[in-house]
Amino acid sequence: MGEGYLVEEHELVYIPSATTLRLLRGGKPSAASRAFLGVGNPVPELPQEGFPALPFSGQEVERAAAHFPAAERRVLLGMAATKQALQDLDLADYRILHFATHGRIDEEVPSRSGILLSRRDGAAGERFLTLNEIFHLKLDSNLVVLSACRSRRGRLVRGEGLVGITRGLFCAGARSVMVSLWNVNDRSTADFMDAFYTELGKGGSLAGALRRAKLDFLAHPRSGYRATTRWAPFLLVGDPDAGKVNPPPGTPTIHAEGGWFR
């Protein structure tokens, strides 16, 4: 048997169960009128928080948003990327939600897991959109991208499967979720997501676009981008055929390596 990667020959998708897939495909098509909502580059407050700035996450969101018509996209970046701003929006009006930020994964107490956002000036309270809050979101999305470290992780509960942010998003109304298995590089992830949305614009399934983006990295002349650490952590979970998005075609821009891990 020859050596190689499974993604070189196959589109890959992870489904919690056949029942889950049936439920995901059993509902009505998304009625969302807008294509894309991007949230990224939250403002860190203190160095001891352990969450460094992610300057390329802002670029990631802007480059992803550029693949969609201006009237159908919205971005929340920096100080605008607050939990209150997110909760004030009608999230069911967006077919794709993209989070480029830090994730907090607590495998012992999953309810402590969440997505890091900015805090409004002078505001108190939790900066994270917690798992409990995610469960109660109202989504009608074909895809939610969690471009954050280890966002696929969670607690394995007997009879329930993996309980984490992905589960919360499915319960909230997402049909598919892209997540990561390990810490991802800030700069190369921005390039990878741009490649993904470029491929998505060519038509086909979500799983197909993700596969082609990975092949783009595998074939890249810069060895750092061919490393499995840069493209392999990203997985698609849920319905791989949830919606078809056809934004204007674009060409991915590849920058030099480096940057923080998320």
C-alpha cells in the first residue's frame, strides 16, 4: 500500500451519528437572508489572562468576508467583537458564522468552555460566550467556523458522546461546524481560511471545499505550509452538503510564516 494522506483521495466529514445526520437534513433549508458574519481579533485585557493578541485573526475575517457581496456580510472586529454586540444581532439571518478568536475548552466541566470576545469599556461580567449561552442561540446557519485552538475538544460522556462547543452549536441550529483538533497558527490559519472560502466559491460541497484547501497547502512550495500542523487540524462535523455558496471567485494570498497560536 502506498503512502499518502486520506484527504488526497477522499472528502472527509465527521458525523456524531446517523440519527444526527438525519435530523440535520430533515429540517427546512436555511431561510437566512445574509451570507456571512465574521467575528475576530478580540482585545486582550491583561497579559496574565493567557490570551495574546491575534492580529492575523482580524485579517482572516476581513479576507473571508471579501468573498461575499458587501450587502450580505458583516464583521465584528477588535473592540466591536463583544458578546453584547453578538447577542444584539439576529444570528438566524446569517448562513455562515465565522469566529476567529481564542477558545476555552474545559474537558472536566464543559459548561465552562466558550469563545473569547472583547469586553465593552467599563462593562463587567464574563468575556466568554459560554457553552450554556451557545446552546440557547437561535441559528439558521449552514456552517459555523470555529477558527480557534482545540475547538473540537470536549468531554466524552457515556450515552451522549462528545459534549463541547460543537454540540452546543448543533443544538442552536447549525447544520455543520468546522473545528480544530489542536493549537493553530494565527498567520497560516488566516491563509488557510482564505483558501477554503476561495474553493467554496467554486461550488460543490463544504467537505469538497475543505479538501481542496488542504490540497492547496499540501502542494504549496513553502514547506511550512505543507506541514500537517498547518492544515490537518481542521475538521468538518455535520452535514457536508448543507447549502451551496457561490461568492465571486478570488485567489488566496499566501503570506510568510509566524504568529501566535490561538
